[in-house]
Amino acid sequence: MLELRNVDTFYGNIQALRDISLKVDEGDIVTLIGANGAGKSTTLMTVCGINRPRQGEIFWYGKPIHTLPPHEIVALGISQVPEGRLIFPDLSVRENLDLGAFLRQDKDGVKDDLDYVFTLFPILAERRKQAGGTLSGGEQQMLAISRALMGRPKLLLLDEPSLGLAPIIIQQIFSIIQKVNANGTTVFLVEQNANQALRIATRGYVMENGRIVMSDSAANLLKSEEVRTAYLGM
């Protein structure tokens, strides 16, 4: 579905990604774990076209997309939930969701998907007229995920969805990620909470200093002594 081949990404003269190669297969939850500053978020921003790779290629169903502008990448079926949520705080919950469907013309489908996200997150249905900025951190994360889902993506990119949330909300968010995946959306998950991420993922990649240093099934990475010591605190 998605493939990065030997991707190098820079911020000015500073290299953030070094020879990154990874794959996301349709139907999977793939996670990218690593310490803060390892390059995980840059990887997602490179996939989305926000940061153009200086070297390497990115393929979507076998077709190159690394030269496309971000709005064309979104139109292909790739939606990102950015780190820090980045909802529109002065707009209502409903208005934020409507913006997620901005590129769509199928009004009936948009209505169905609005019902779908309200089923996933009933609290958003209750607060549909409330300004996004007045929601709690967990509710804002729910809104950010729902806004991305309103684009009906084939691939959902999630950047640190557990960041700053209480443990009970984290459990709820990860349960919803699994439900979204079970309903047919492929997920590429960037997460510092390696234990939670690997428990729901199919496959995992470990990143250090802008490089992929390990990849395996999520189950095998959970068993790895190196991963357990470095990322799981065991």
C-alpha cells in the first residue's frame, strides 16, 4: 500500500531521516517507535508531502507520490492526525468535522461518516456545537481522529495519539484505533508509548537518530530484550 525506499529528509542542512525504507500493507496496523527526536514525526510529514525527501522515493500502491503537493496526497486517501491534535479551537466540533470532509462531494456519504464518528465518540455528538478549544485534551484527540476519518482515508497516519492523556483515555483511544482498523482503515501509528503501540500493531519499526534500526512483527518486537530494555522499561 505504502512504501518508502531509501528516503533522506532534511531541515535546511540538518539531516532528519537517513536511508529510511519501510512498508505498510493494506489492512495492517504498523507502528513506528523510538525516542523523542528520533525522526518519527518527520517520517509522517514526509509521507504527507509537508517535507519533501531530498533522496529516495515514496510509493502509494506502486505509484510515486513524493513529488506531489500535500492536498493531492490527501485526495489519494491518506489522512494524518498530527502531533498535538491541531484542531481549530474557535470552530465548533461539527465545523471541525466538516473541514475533514472538505474534498468530498458525496453528501450522503459524508452524512454516513458523521454518524460513524459520532458512534465511535458519542461525547462528540453531545458537544457538536461546542468550540473545539473548550474540549479536554482527550476529547480534542478524539476530534482530531474523527476529523481525519471524515476524509474517508484508506490510510490513517497517527502521530503520538496518547501524548499528554490520562491512562484511562489512552486505553480508550487505542481501543478506537483497533476498531477503526477492523472497519477497514489501514493505520500507520507513530508512538512513544511503545508498549501500547506494539500490543495493537501487526508490524513494527524501531527508529534511532533518523534511521530504522530494527523491524519485525509487533509480537516479536515485544519479546525482544533490546526493545524491552530500551523502550518498554523492562
